[in-house]
Amino acid sequence: MQRAPGLGNDPLELGETVQTDSFKEFDLTGRVALVTGGSRGLGRAMALGLARAGADIIIASRNGEACEEFAREIEAETGRRAAGFGVHVGRWDDLEPLVDECYEAFGKIDILINNAGMSPLYDSVDTVSEQLFDKVVDVNLKGPFRLAALVGTRMAAGDGGSIINISSAAAVHPKPHVLPYAAAKAGLNALTIGLAHTFGPSVRCNAIMAGTFRTDVSKSWDEEAFGRRAETFALRRGGEPEEVVGTALYLASDASSYTTGAIISVDGGQP
């Protein structure tokens, strides 16, 4: 980036513009990103967005076939290298082999996006089974912890990197029908701050606290009920998956070099 007029002792003259080198801070060329839950929804949008910014992409989810298919689409559209792996993020012992495979295939991971999540509904809190509770915590909290521990340790021993946890507005605005999910995401927020201190200064860790986005899940929504709820949002609507990409790109890139331990809301202004 060229030195901006007005910095130091030189005043910025009226009408003079600050020149940048095409926002090179956002360029991810030469970097490798692992995105969990990356074959659909927010994960799919972020994986494609990072590939368009120059990153090679590893997609992981329970549907390995869908990940492989999407990897081929990324390669065809962007020319970046991409690969897909089938893995259940909630299974602790499956994650170290995944990380080993990623490093063997790509040599490194510079960006980890812990996006995989689940939020099954229930009739009432007294009907929540231990199995459901454990499954929600496994995918939304335990898995991200384990992956961040494995990848972050390697990042810190190498050239550093960026970890991005996809949290939820439910972490701070819990609703009665998603309490295990809300609790897990609140834990993920705390984990984000702790990991920033664990792996700093060479590894940054931040969270995107996502609001209500129109993904595959939204096809089953009661649109009339959602419309009433959306009227309480500052933007009066749900988000589109592509609208999370800018924040993810910021956190993945050098543009956020002094941002770590941050919980950034991307929720359309939900009260």
C-alpha cells in the first residue's frame, strides 16, 4: 500500500485521495483454508468467497460426496485447488486423521473456519434427551475446540494463521426452542477469546456471531411468522449466505491483522 497523504506531518490536501494497491490486504493467494460444514449454506458461500480471493480450499462435512462435488465446482470456477473430505466434526477421534490428511495433501492450513453446526428443535425443554443435548454440544462446541487445538498448534509452530468460529446470535439472545444450541454457541464465544490468547501472537482467533440467514434450513420456515419477526430487525429481513463472506474474508486476511479475540455480529441488527 502506498503511503497515504496526511499521515505523519503532511496534511491531507482538500480533494486529494488516498491510493491503495487494490486492497492487497484481502488477497489470499498462496493460503490454504479448511472450512467445516462447507458444502452448503454459510460454509459454501465462505469457501467460494475465499477461493475467489485466491485461497486453496478444503471442504469437510459429513457428506463427503457433496464436499468432493463442490470442490470440483470451486476448481472449475476459480482455478484454485480444492478438495473435499467426509468427516463428522462431533467425533473427537476423527478429527486428528482429518488434519493429518489435510496437511499431507496441502502442506499447511492458514485459515480454519469452524462452521459446522446443528440446532435440532424440540417440543419442550423437558423432552430434550441426553443424546440430543450431547449431539448439539459435540458438533457446535467440542468439535471446534478439538480442530482449533490441533490446527492452531501447528499454525503457531509454523507461520501463524487465522481461526474463525461461526457462532450465533442465539449465544446472547437465547430462545426457548434452541437452548442447548445457544449454550454451545455461548461456549464457542468464550472459547474464541481463550484461543486468541492461547495461540497469540502469530495465530488470530475471532468469531462471527451470525443472525438469521436464508439457507437450506429456511425452506421449512413459516414465512408469515418469520416476516413478523424480521420486522424487529434493523434491516427488516433475513440475510443471504453471500452476505457473511465479507466478514469472513476480512478475518481470514491481513486486513484484520490487529483483530483477535473479537466476536463480530453479522445479524441484520437483531434486537
